[in-house]
Amino acid sequence: MLGSNIVVSNPAFDLHPTYLRNRIAHPRALRLDISNRDSVLKRVEAIKPEVVIHAGGMTKPTACEKEPALAYRVNVEGTAHLVEAARGVGARFIFLSSDFVFDGSAERYDEDSPTNPLSVYGHTKVEGEELVRTGSEDFAIVRTTVMYGWSSRYTESMAEWILRGLQQRTESRELNMYHDQYRQFIFINELVAAIFELIEIEDPLNETIHVAGPELLSRYEFAQRLAQTFGLPEAGIRSIPFDSTPQAAFTPKRLSLDTTKAARILRTPLSGVDDGLRAMAALAKEGYRERFNRVF
């Protein structure tokens, strides 16, 4: 989702997007398996990029729990290969990490808070972060949270899933949303803008930065706000407890990131959910969704 939005946001950069299975119709797109060290080193050496944005990997926590060895190979070893390749050509390395590096026991987490992941996914992100810190001379680690916005046909954001569910709703079919799992939802286009800013900073940053929305909301509250913004009936949303799901064993119920550093470093405003959803609706009217069809 993040990678596709980076591509279609039309930045003033020469992008070389990579993919593994889902082909990208971009003139400089390359197939790349990041778990293959030789392939990564050869590709990066041939391009000699100024910046590498590592937004790939196994990102579904449930899938990582089912296949921990594969998650390690992709998320940890793959990161090591990219760090090595970026260092070899003197490229800045931007690593996308997650609030899942924390266990949810603290009221709020800043960038220096101790990590204690509950999941395989979280553990791979902690190890990936350490590889970046020790192996890169010019980096930014961006910890973020649940993204919402438009995406390509290869994926579906939570917001798109809710929209589709409400638009196709029947009386016998409701959307189950957790009323007691809380995150700071971030509008994907603002996360992309923040990454573009990190690309353009002249001096090495070498920082971990929390980039997340300012509000702590349950998934149920997020779904309600979305329905209101898009003029859809809230009656199709059903509140359920998070403890009723298998993911509760390895997923924190409440994760709150301190974004003070991001506010100091970045010009990009991190909007509340209502403003972000309105911006999402406006992009649809402007034809933003059609951009994905031309590339993915």
C-alpha cells in the first residue's frame, strides 16, 4: 500500500520501484527478491540510488505467526541485504517500522522507549531496526501504525475494506469492528509526504521517528467516522471485543506513539481522522484512484 502510493504520488524523483510477484507497469520497475543477497547487491549497484526506501516485506502479523522462518528471512535477512547494498553505494536508507515493536503496556511511547514486541512480526521489526542503526551511515527509521487511504488492486486498506463492506451491506451481514483495540490511524498520503521530506533533508539524520495520527481511536470509532464522512449508514457496523479473536494473543490492545519529534522535524501536518477521511474523499473526486490503474 505504501509503495504504490509513493509511485502514484508523482514525486520529483526518478523512482525505481521494485516488486516480487505483483508486476508494476512503470518504465523503471524491477523484479527483486530482497531475501536474495546477490540479487539485491547487483540491482542496487547497477542503479546507484541516492535513497533506498524499504517499504516491503511480510507485513501481516498473522501470516508472520504462521510462518516465522519466512518472516525472518524476508523481514530481517532482507533488510540486512538492503542495508548492505545501500551502504555500498552511499545511499540514504529509509526503513519503515511499526508500533508493533512495543507491547502496549505503557501509556505512551516515544522513540527512546524500550521495545518489547509480542508478535513474530514485531520481533522482526526490532531486529530490522537494529540492523539499520548498526549498518547504515545515513538512515531514518520511521515507525508508523495503521494506514488508511486508497491503494492498488493488489491490496486493500482498512478504510477501503470498510467502504466496500458498507456499500455491499445486507441486513444479515454486518462489519465486525473492535471497540477496545486502539491505534493512531495515519492518512497514507501524509505518510508519503513525510517520507519525501526525509529524502530531501541534506545532512544525515540517523534518527528514529514516530509518524502517526494525533488521535487514539478504536477500530469501531474509526469505522463510524468513515461512514459519516462518506455518507454511509453506521447501522452496518457492529461492535465486538478484541479478546474474541485469535490475534489478541500476540497483538497489543492499545498502542500510543509520541509524535513530538515528527512535529519538530517535519513540515507535513499529521491530520486527525476526520480531516484525513475528508482528504481521502476529495482525492477520489479528483481522480486519484485512477492513477493506480495505470501502474498496477
